[in-house]
Amino acid sequence: MAHVIVVGGGASGALAAAQLLLRGADITVPEPATELGRGMAYSTRCPLHLLNVRACHMSAFPDDSTHFLRWLDCNGPGQYITCSFVPRSLYGNYIRSVRDEALQAGRGKFRHLSTRAIGARFLQPHAEIETETSEVLRGDALIRATGNAAPAPWPGLSPEIASSGRFFNLAWMKGAFEMRDRHAPVAVRKRTDCGGCPARAAAQRALRQGVHGGAAGPSAANARAAGLWLRAPGPVRRPGWSAALYAGGSFASRRPTGWLA
């Protein structure tokens, strides 16, 4: 029976492990997180953070396209339809259930190690993984499922802004919407090469938290769709913003100096 090491315990790692368990493989997952299957994409608990793909296309099994829809119907009858955009947190629950079902139905063994992989090498016929605790794991195959890295720091961001407690590199970071002045304007920026879903979710969550100030920046249309009052569209270079919420990715084209006086 094959032993496969899956490096990474997010959505990709958990789904790969589930597929292999159903095929009889033994799985070892080195992952420091206590809960597998969520990763960065599905760890948010805010119900306004939605999938950007319709439910009918989100099955964990390519040969069973309605699996996710049936799971939704069992866990919340009548709440979602085929074209629904489901909350990301709910999809994280789905991934966990897929893994749990694979553990029960599969013939393979599963082991989760609360540690981080720091190196890999291949010594035929095996793959070896070194962990941060100096343990060496040996398997017949290796799957690298480390997912998306956290957004890179903004170039030129001053230490004063970075440590101000009012700059958030991810829109769903803890404290991002806990503002003392809920009527002060909020700057929401997003990547220029991706859709506006994170920016819109950030604006919607701000409203849910009682923030009624303005929004500005390239994501102005998404803020408007969420109901935020707009001011000063275009590049945001104004001091005095109560917070800057960065909705994904990394910016290199504009230096955010002069923000947050």
C-alpha cells in the first residue's frame, strides 16, 4: 500500500488526501494548523465572504458534479440552489466533511502532524520530507499543496503606518472592522488584475459592523454595490483615513506613502 506525504493542510491538501484515502493509500499531512481543509481561502467566518464560483461547479469529485449540491441540501434544505454563491466558511465545512467521510469509507490510514515541512529530497524510490522539529518523513510519493502565500508587504510602506493598527493587509484580518470612529472614511484597495469579490466583501462586512464612512480607490464600484457612500474615486493619497483595508494581492505600482496621518 502506497504511503503519500501531502505537504499542506488547506483545501487542496485535504481534498487530495481524501481522494487518495478512498483509493487505499496511507496519508501523512505535516501541517501546523489544527483544523485541516480551510487554509487561507475558507478560514474566514464572515458569511459575506462568498465563493466566486457557483455551487453547481464546486463538487469535490469530478465524476460526481452534484455532490456539493446534495451536501448543501442535506445541511440546509432550501437555502441554496445550483447558481448560488455559497459562503466560504460553509464550503470549508464541506471540505471537512469530505475528508471525514473518506476516513470512514477509505482503506488507508491518515496521520496529521502538527509541524511544518521545511525541506524535501528524493532518494529513489522514496521521497523524504524534513520538518521543523528535525523529523524525517519518508513516503512513496509527495504532493505539494501549500496553496497561496500571504500577500507580500507593500513596497514603501512606512513603519509608522504598518504599526499603526489601522492598516490591514487582508480584508478579513482580525480587527479590520473594529474602528473607533464608524463614521470616518475607509480606504479599500484591491488588485488591478483580479475580480472585485474581496473588495466587495470587505465593504459589505464594514457595513455589517456598523461602519458608515466613505470608501475610495479603484474598488469604488464594488463599494457602491455594497452600499458604502463614496468620495474621492481614483488613487487614494489622503491622510486621515480611519483605516486602510487591502483586499488581496500585492501592490507595486503605487507607493502608499502619505496614508493615515
